[in-house]
Amino acid sequence: MADAAVLENYVDGSWIRAEARETLDVPDPSTGALLARVPLSGAADVDRAVRAATKAFPAWRETPVADRARRMLALRELLERHLDELARSIVLENGKTLDEARGSVRRGIEATEFAASAPTTMQGSVLEDVARGIDTELVRQPVGVVAGITPFNFPVMIPLWMAPLAMVCGNAFILKPSERVPLTAAALARLVGEAGVPPGVFNLVHGGREAVDAILAHPGVQAVSFVGSAPTARHVYATAAANGKRVQALAGAKNHLIVMPDADLGKSVPAILSSAFGQAGERCLAGSVVVAVEPVGDALVARLAEGVRGLAVGRAGAEATRVGPVIRSDHRQRVLDWVATGEREGATVAARGSAPGAEDGYYVPPVLFDRVRPEMSIAQEEIFGPVLSVIRVRSLAEAIEVTNRSRFGNAASIFTRDGGAAREFRYRIEAGMLGVNVGVPAPAAYFPFAGWKGSFFGDLHATGRDAVEFYTRKKVVTTRWF
Ligand code: NAD
């Protein structure tokens, strides 16, 4: 496969070769087979996209908002029609199962539907008589050229959190997708073009760090939406802000799932297993630490262990697979190293699943750790793989304290039948997205999506009305007629 195709960037409505010559291999995580090569675009490639976006912006901005919304509805129809194709592309290059991939495309469709409500959500406000005969109105206008920098784990959903909302608000958009899932990004770009979005309004620039740094340095980019790991998020946030850009940077996670003694284990355990091991643990909302409030520990660990031993790990596209591969062989090694660290730190391996050998793809046997202590590094650091740690505590108060000790604060859940416990949890937990008897508390696209603390740098969250605020500037006009 030495001749695997080098992907092209999509700029000004055309597919073009990147000027940068360096490329990166894109393997299928299920087999290691080479799928394509992605160009590592540089400053010249980014500049070309920014110039196209800048040129397209004035006419797009003046296109009536209802027309812009109709293009998003057209995109929505195309996404629906190509749902299976997009899902298969995700299975191929990301290693999710088909069900997981379909579900994630569906979430992206939801975000596109929400974007189409811009004629309502972009509305401003008017107040008469702020002084005698003087009125004040607030209008929202686009910010200009916006860039979206996305991670590998949701190749359709996360670009669709950003692009439709940014575009419908009248901005021109540049997507810099993860270099590890570029094929799905290209499929998405083709659909955006087909939806009647004019040339230059949506551009796709492949690449990695260099492309990101060129975006952050470019004076023509007014705002940056980022989703990815904590160190990159911090870098993007600091650099974009230092360069005078508006920025929102969603980062890593270490999500805690509190299980109360009165929890319905029959229903809670499947939800916990699916949260921790679904998508091989490569979800920013994945449950990573179970905080078991005694005396539930023994019964809970026994059931979780049984579940872990029964998880079918294998090729993402195979019918029986419940847990696919992780994204790359170096990531596989990192996760295995974390498991070794957990054992070294004195955690008990309560269950270890089985997985195909490394020669077939990037498979990791799922692991359940019991008797983990909050100070262990496996309880603190993001592992982003199929590893779940159980910490046992004596009370809800202690469970909340352990959860809040995390430097991350993306999501947290409680499993209980007690409304008072759920209320206490909701009131005290320091995280952005909470679940009550829900393992993956992902907000629907019409609500804001982001964490707290080390899981988020910025103020306006992704999606929902926050996204409309992020992708627009407010202008306030005070009027008096003589
Ligand atoms: P990543 O940080 O490696 O990459 C994200 C993006 O940043 C990619 O486009 C990549 O090309 C770019 N990038 C990587 N290193 C860079 C560098 N040094 N300088 C500039 N740009 C760089 O993240 P990933 O591995 O693709 O994604 C997984 C991470 O994303 C996890 O930490 C996960 O928790 C997080 N995530 C968070 C959310 C959320 O909503 N908070 C959602 C999804 C994923």
C-alpha cells in the first residue's frame, strides 16, 4: 500500500494539494492496514484557507439568516441520507463499533438541526425609553473567520458542534480536523459543499500541530473553537488569547460515577460498563472512576467484574464486537503502561478481559481495578482507554469530596433511588455535565456542552445558546429621533 492516496485540503470550494510535502500515515486501528496519507499542512496552507474565508465572509454575512439556515437544513438532509456511509468511515478510521458511530453521527445531526434555528436564536432585544424618547437595541453579528480544531474521538459530531453553528451565524469557517481521522472530515466537507454552502465559507485544512499553530498566529482568524486533550487545550487557549482571539477550549476528563448503596444494580451496572468501556474508553464523557459508597462495594465489583470478563473486544466492524481497538499502537502502549502503573501502585485487578493480539490491531484487554485510592495516579490522570477504577468510600459526603478533588470536572454521575442524595450531588459536584442514573450525561445539542476546572478553558461552552453567543458579537445601538 505504498501508493495510498495523499488527501487534499478543501479551500474556496475546491480540492487542492497541500503545499506542505510532509505526510502522516492513516491506519485502520482494527487491522493496522494503511488507509491514506494525510498532509501536515503548514502556514502557507492555512493562509490560503484564511484568505478564501476572508473573501467569502462579506457576501455570506449579508445572505439572509433564513437562507443560511436553509443551507443547514439541506446539510441536515444530506447527513441523514449519508448517515451509514459516515458511520462506516468512522468505524474504519476511528475504530468505534457501527452502533457507536451511528449514534455519534446522530448527535452531529442534532447540532445541525439546532443551528438551523438561528432566525430565532440570533435575535437581539430592544428596550424602549431607556431615557425619555431614547431606545436601545442589541443585535448579534458574526465575528468573521472562525477556526475549529477537533480531536480524533468524534470525527463527525465535534466538527458539527462547530461548523453549522458558526456558519449559520454568518461566519466563514475553517476546520482543522484530527490528523488521525481525516477521511471522515473529507466526507463531511463534500456534504457541506453539496448543501449549497458557497465556496470559501467552509474550508478544510488537514494537519497537526503546525497547522494549529499557524491558525493561532494568523491575524485573519477571529475566533477558535478547540476540543482535545488538556495540554493542547491549555496551549490553544493561552496562545489564541495572547493573539487577541476569542477562544473556547474543551479539554480532557476524569469522570466519576458515584454508586449509592440503594442503587438499582441491575440497571446501573450495564450503564456503568457502557460508560467506561464503550468506544474503548475513548470518550470525554467516559466513566473512569467508580466511587462505591459502602456497603455496595462487594456486590458492585462482583457484577462489574463479570461484565468486564464478558466484553467482546475485536474488530470495530464485526457484529459481535462491543469494544473496538484504541486509536494507535502508541496509545495502546500508553494504556497498557497505565495498567502496569495501577498494579504497581497497589490497586487490585478485579477483572481483566481478553483481546486479540497486538499484531491484528490496537486492542487493549479491558481492566477493572478495585481498592484504588484517590491519591493513586490511575485515579487522577486521564487514561482514555478501557480501564475502570473503583474507589470505596463510607458516605456520600466522602464520595463528593473524592470526586471534587479531581483537577478535571467534565462530567459526573450518581446512581441512586434517593432524591435527596441526587439533589446533594447536583448541588455540590464541581463538574459541567452531570447525570442521575445516566452513565454518559451528554447534553443534547440545544444545551451547552463543556466541563469545569481543568476540563475547560474559556467561558462560553460549545453548542446551545452559548455557541450562538460565541459565534456572534453583540452590538448595542442607542437611538434618539429629533
Ligand atoms: P489532541 O489534543 O491530541 O488533539 C486535538 C487537536 O489538537 C488535533 O486536531 C491535533 O492535531 C491538535 N494538536 C495535537 N497536539 C498539538 C500540539 N502540541 N499543538 C497544537 N495542536 C495540537 O487530542 P486527541 O487525542 O485528538 O483527543 C482526545 C482528547 O480530547 C482527550 O483528552 C479527551 O478527553 C478530549 N476530548 C474532550 C472533549 C470535551 O468535550 N471536553 C470531547 C472530546 C475529546
